[in-house]
Amino acid sequence: ALLCTSAGRRPPRGRHDPTARRPTSVCDPYENNGKPLSQEQCAQLLPSVSDSWALVDDGTALMREIEVADFVQGSRLVSTLAAVAFNNNHYPVLTLERRLSERRRWQELVVVRCQTTVLGGLSYQDFTLAMLMDVELGRSRG
């Protein structure tokens, strides 16, 4: 993975420089010439994650909803998924929601939304993170 630097400074080893500008073909930590993945690329990568993931927002984000038994279990799951994201230096939007279902019962959901904001769409890292979260969810439920 390429590391981007600005003003001649080097980021800590293994970390992306947050002061770097939008990726370019020269400095491209997202490995797609500074561009988000196309809808065709996303469609090819979608089978690599569990069927629970879906492309949303015209293919610019990857989302999964996970139903949990209660709010406390949901908060533990959010913490676990946050650790997976932190260890991979790629951060999704994680929310814990309580909704009234169609059958008029309350349900608690953890919602994971992956998107590479700087690209305005998806990157290979979003799909990698989704795969790693699938593995962690298999561990915690298995």
C-alpha cells in the first residue's frame, strides 16, 4: 500500500496520512487510480461478502443490518466491529438503532455502512472490511 505524504512529512509506518489530498494515480492508497470502484467492479466484488450486505445509494455504499437481542448486546457488537475497523484503519458508519418492525414489535439493529468518503464511493478497502466483519460476526455467533 502506498502512503501519501504532504509537506515532506512521513506518516507513522503503516498509516495513511490524513493531511494528504484526494488520492491520485501517483498517490493511491485505494488502488483504483484515485477513483471509486465502478458499479461493475462492485457487482463483481459483492459475492465475496455475505448475502446480508447490499449495495445502496446507487452503488456508492455497502450496507448491512444485523438484528440483535437487545440494546446492550448491540452496543457490544458495535464495539467489536469498531475494533475490527480500527485494526484495519478503515472506518465505516456504525449505528445502533431501535425500530418498530412491520409486525409492530421493537427490534434492535446494528447498521454498518461502508463507504470511502474521500472517493465519494466504494474502494477495495470497503469490501475487505466487510469480509473481515463477516468473519468476526461468524465468530461471535458461532
